[in-house]
Amino acid sequence: MKTTQYFDYMRKRPDRAQIKKNWIESVIEKPEKIKTQSDGRIRKWAKIPEAEKYLRVILLEDGETVHNAFFDRSYKEE
């Protein structure tokens, strides 16, 4: 899994350290929702059953480098 320096730095935060690598990979492979930001970055969401929350993964324009990943408290199911 390719990551940015920003992601690697943010991963050290206690609230982000609990996010498992396989959860991030799962969101990338099987997202429930995808949106492209105005800067070209790609947002993907999926529910993580073990955490009972939605995980948002933000990829760079290449579609494979992880820039950010966090539990999205504001996500609403459609």
C-alpha cells in the first residue's frame, strides 16, 4: 500500500492508530461510495463492521496512494 508522508505522520495519532491496514485496503477495493474532489483526490467510504463506523479513505489522483484515512462521523447512508 503506497502512502504519503502526511498519512504516515497522521497515522501516529491515537485516534488513527486503531485503523487497521486491511480495513483501508477493503475500503479501496470495495467502497460503498466514491467521490472525486475538485483537486482530483478520490474519497472512498465503506462501513467497517468490527468498528460499527464508516471509514473514509482519501487517495491521490493516481487512485492508489493513500493520503488520509479516518472514521467519518458525518457520513450518512443513502
